[in-house]
Amino acid sequence: MVINKLSGLLDEQLKICKKLLELENQKTEILLKGDFKALDDIVTRQQPYIMSSANCEKRREKLLDEMGASGLTLRQIIESNPQAKQLESVFSQLNDVAAQLKKACEKNKAILDSKLKVINYILSTTGASDDGMITYSNIRQGQD
């Protein structure tokens, strides 16, 4: 019974991760275009999925406590419990999607870091001060 609940929970987590991956891939395109309004929109759309994922994780931990398997990984549970073999497929899919999601997030982070370097370079070459304010007096002081 608990294994069936765990299987259902993993299926739910898989669906959430697939949706997050889809959104993260859309975010890549948006970042490359530099569409900040669309970026804000997609980040807002991701929030409920992130919260649902955290909720699934809490429920999974609670189920593992009920099984007396607190602290064990899903891999350990599958290997040690014959009834848990049915979890193998969804666990494998979840691992694959999580790895893809991690790569997509890293790619987006690299794009953001690159854009931030360009912005910082532009700010430093225009004479922007540390507080971010570019004023006529700041520019004039740099020319003296």
C-alpha cells in the first residue's frame, strides 16, 4: 500500500519536473532574445511548480518515515525491497528528467552570467559609480 502511494507520488514528481524542464527550455530562448517581460512571466509561471515539487518531497519523506525507511535513498529502497521494484521505471525517468533540468538550469545561469558581465562592463566604461547612479558630476570628475 505504501509502495503504491510512493509510486503515485513519484509519478506526480515526474510530471512536475517535466513541466519545469519545458519552462526552463522556454526560458533559454527568452534569455537569448533578451525579452525581460517574458522572462518575468515565465519565472512567475514556474513558481507553482517549484512549490508543488517541494510539497511532493515533504510527502515523500513522510511516506518513507511510515515505511521505516527514513534516511534511505530511493535507490536503496528499490534494491532492498522486492515490492519496490515497480518503482524502478519511474525512478529512472525521474533521474533522467532531473539531470536534463539541471543542465538546462546551468545553461540559463551561464547565459545570465554572460549578460551580467556585459552590463557590468558597460556600466564600468560609462563611469557608473558603485551606487549605480550616473550623474553629470560623476562624468565630469572622471574627465578632470
